[in-house]
Amino acid sequence: MRIVKDIFIKRPMMWHYYLSLFLEIPIVFWFIRNIPQNILEWTIMVGYIIISVIYYRVNRDDLKYYFVSVSEQLSKEYNLKFWKYFFSFIFNCVKFISMGVFFQVLLQSLFRELIIPGTGITIYSLPILVAMCFILSKILFYLSKLPPVYLLGYLTIPLFIFSLIGIEKSLLSWTFASIILSSLIPQFLNEDIRLLQTKNFIKIMNLNADNESKEKLTRLRYQFLLFIPFLYLALIFSELLIYNDEFNFLYNYLFERHENIQTVSYLSDLNMTVTVTVLKALVVLFTIIIFFEFKDIIIDKISKFVLIKVLKNEFKVHLYGQYNRAFFKNKKWQFDESDYFSCTKDRFQSSNKDVYIYQRGILKTDSGSPKNVKIVSEDILIVDDTYYVKSTSDIYKTLSQKNKSIGFKLLKRPDYSVILFPLILLIIFIFGSTLVNNMMTNNFRGEYVLANVTKDSIKSIDKSQTIQFKNDEILVNKGKYKVNNVTMQIINNNDEIIGSYTKRGVLVLKEDSQNRKYYILKSSQLYKSVTSK
């Protein structure tokens, strides 16, 4: 038990590093055994080697990471840079997906005569699943610096529940979920929740009613209500990305299945349920990250709009003290005490001795041009995009000790780069759909030859018996059959499924309930492997 804890909890990325390094061994032997024959193959091999060397060099610090506790880790300031994270994410995806593809090719070369029915998870789909696990664990570790297994323990239940909620295709309908989210849960975010506990418990916990607790609960309640429409949009976005023909085809292609995601009931297929649930949870997480970054700003703007514009309350400024300019330079936060505003109610005196009067977001003066001002809080001002912090505030005392990211959070400035998360997902979806659609409608076409199969093994090839796969039709002798590009199935004139084809270039036609004929695509790697024996 101690060994398991040390591997997965205390040193979570050590096993990740060494296991991926160990899996490189069969790939290296496969490279040595199968020397590239053209420039493209050489480019792929050399490119993969370069990517692998860079990966193991960049991530060698993973071996030094040691996890103590959640509280100890959360106490550390962790500066998450979007572009660094984004390029790391892309690099890890390229690395491990390439590894998974190489393993698929390796397994196909070892079991090239084995035809496994498309039920369950085949041996050829395992490398892709392993690659997804590597990518997911790396993403979770980079985001939180917590052990992936530990973090999954916290996130699995809420993410799994949210993934079960959907607009159209789901186990839990949005109508039911919205009733629970909007009517039941907000009732618990109320100061009256103290009444549900005994007096002794309240006394021990010192849960006395005060304005600070009431303010926190009120803000939390409004944040949760604001979360509901964000979740709705995230679910729509996730279903748009997942429940379409291109993703359905890609799922069948990768896992060698022939399923229609639109018609398969939830939880009826374990492989599909796990795949869809994980992807849906990731899409929802990458979308609602915008909510977590902007929730306070949105609530602040809505509340000010209601108080000032709707209720017609007069906005009066009462600020006191000196506000010095704050800026980030040489990788640290600094203050310029020679650039300041000294405030008395709505009167702002600058370091240049110019006197301004606050009027509806503008500092007006008789001696110069006006300035735009935003009062973020009692301690923070933004004058013409420059931050000023009150010299006697807690923020002023601690800002210089923080990194850039934490400093902006103290100044209540959101990280606008998080908007790129859903935008990048959308771009990947658009380009990915275009590429997959082209593969779905153009690949696997050509001439197929009959294969003599006994006990799931190809014994010989009969080149005299051929069929043609052109456009969306299978031409057999003088007959024609339709093709479902999404499920990779062959359909007769009575809309009955009479066959299927796989990414390996194997086409199966049912003659009757007992007999089948196997055909192999002449341009496939499988055909070359079989005929070269």
C-alpha cells in the first residue's frame, strides 16, 4: 500500500515519466526493424525522435516533484501562463498521440492476420486510450500541481454529474437539472442555514450572524445563479462538438466500431459512455472556465447597473487617502510614489498638483484635459488604464511580494486569455471537422480483393474476385450497395445492414446469417503485408 501511495500520490509524475520512457523501447526496436523507405517515413521517424528527446528533457523536473499535502500545495503561488500551458498541451497531445499511433501500427504488424470483431475495446484501440490517459494526467498536473489521481478524486463526481446533464442527448434532462440548480441549491446558500444546526455546534464554530458572513453567502448565491446560464451554454457547446457525424465517424474509426451515437442509449455501451463522458466533461470544463474568471466582474457590473440605472440611486464618491501608481517591471510589482492621486471625497489632486473633480467616470479639471477613471474598490483606481493603489491598504503592503498573475488578481483584473480556451476548441472543431469529413468521404475507396479467412486468420488472397468502393457505393458484380459513411456500414436496398469496413482496409459482406466474405483494400498496408509473405 505504501508503494502504491508513493507512486501515485507522493511522486505522481515519476511513474508517468518512467512508464512513457519504458514504452519507447518497443518503438525504437520497431524503428530499427522497419527502416524508412522514403522521405516522408524518414521525416516522421526523425520528427518523433526529436519530439521525444525534447519532451524528456523539458519534463525531467517531474522526477523531483514530491507531494506533501493539499493545503501545503495550495499555499504556494502558482503562475499559470496561458500560452505556456497551451503550447505544452499541444506538444503533449502530439507526443502521446504519435506514440499511440506508432503502437497501433506496431500491433498491427505483429497481429496482421488477426481479424478481431468490432465489439468491445480491441487491442488496436488500447494505445489510443493509454495516450488519452497520459495526456489527461499531464493536463491535470500542469493546471493544479496536484497528483492527477488525487485531483480526479475531487473532480470525478461533479464532472461526471455535469456530463450526465444535457440539452437533448443525456441521461438527465436540462429541465430537471435546472429545477434543482435554480430552486433547491440556492436555498442552502442563505444565512438561515445556521438554524439547521444545534446551538452547541454554532457556539463551538462561533457561527454568529454578521454582515461579513451574510455578504459572502449572498455573493455565493448570486454567483451560483449566474453559473446556471454558463453551464447551459457549455452543455450546448459540448453537444455541438460531440453529437455530430464527424465525431461519430472518428469514434468508429479509432475504436473500430460501427455505432451511431445519436441512437445508442446512454450507459448501454461502456466504451462509448466513457469516451463521451470524458470528452463532454473536458469541453464543459474548458468552457465554464470563463465563468470562474469573470464571475465577480459580471456580478459587480450587474449590481451597479441595477442600483444606479434601474433604481436611480445617485452614485457619490467618497475616497480618502493617497493612491500611488502600481506597475510590473523586471518580474516584480513596484510602486511609483512620485506618481499619485491624493483623494478627498470626489476631489482628486495629482502629483502634478492638478485638481480633478469626479463626474460619472471622468476626472474633470479646468487646467488640463480630462481623464477616464474607474473605481474598482476603495483601495484600487484605474486612471487612463493605469493602476493606482491606496498606500495604507493591505493590497499595497502585499502586492510587491506577488508574481504577475497573483498581482493582477489582487488588482481585480481578470485574465482575458481564458477566452481563448473555448475559441481554440471551436477552431479545432472547425478544422478537425473539415479534415475528418474529407477522410470520411474519400478514404477507403478503391479496389478490394477477396481474402480466404479461416479461424479469423487470412490464409490467401484471390485476386480474381474483386469489388469496387466508389464514392458512397459498393459495386459487387452488377449490383450496388449504399454506404453509411458515419458508421462505416454497408446497406442494401431494403435498408438492411449487410456488411461493414474498417480503417485497416478490411471489408466484410454478409451472404447470409452464417456466411461472410472478407475483402482487403489493395492499397492498404494490410494487403502489402499479406502479399509480401
